[in-house]
Amino acid sequence: MGNNQAMKRDNGECPTGSWRALDATLEDECDAEDHPVAPFCPKYHRAIELVGRRWTGAILRVLLSGRTRFTDVTGAVPGLSDRLLSERLKELEGEGIVTRLVFPETPVRIEYRLTDKGRALHDVIDAVSRWAEEWAVVPTDRSAGGECQAMEATEMGLLSRPR
């Protein structure tokens, strides 16, 4: 992409006259072999915005651990409100990452399970967990109880591998 086009894009203008064409151009930038990490990739940006929303990473980690009920998730994530969990689960369901299963029992039982698309996030969540174990600092008043054991959790099977 020429400098003129890059400047126009940075100014919010579409260099090709069509946002659909711009999306295709940006998609090509993501796959460019001569630049293994493009400065901007719309797919990457979308993925980070989705998984990086407040509480979403924690919810995905709980679901990857095999827990499936609403109360399992709220019990595993300190400070997560029912309202926010419900909102995030609906978003993840809308993205095809989580599926909601209703079992017609008395009382009705509802479970949330990761789809293939959701289970494909296992390595991402595990990598972030390992990074966090080494680099993240948690204020003592927010710690929910000790070390996270990112790698050990995977090795012990607590983080379910994609099927």
C-alpha cells in the first residue's frame, strides 16, 4: 500500500473508495508473508476486542476448566456480577464461542459449553495465563487466593484441551 493510501487510511478515509475494498486490502496486509506481524490487522484487532473485554478472559478460563453452570462461573470468578456474566455469555453465544444448553428438568438446568470455536481459544488462554504468571502483578487486596498455576492447571487437565 502506498504512503498516500496509508495516510488517507490513518485520517479515517478509505483509500479505495469502498470500505469493503479497504477490508480486503487490510486482510491482505494480515497475510503478507514478507511482514510476519503487520502493524495493524483487523482480524487480530477484532479478536483482541472480543476476548479482552472485561471478565471475558476469566469466563473463558472457567469454561475451559470444564465448569458449565452459571453458578460455577460466578463462584470461580470473584467480583463477577450475575448481570455482567449474563451479558458476556450472551455475547460469547452470539459470536459462536459458547452454546447454551437447556435441560427440561425440574428445576430447569442450564449449562454453557464452549463450541469448537471456543475450545480453539485454549492455547490463547493458556499462553496469557503463562504470561500472567511471570509478568502480571495483582494488588494484594484483589488476589483471590494464591498463585494461578497456569501451566500446572493445563498439565493436570484442569484446562480442557480442544477436542
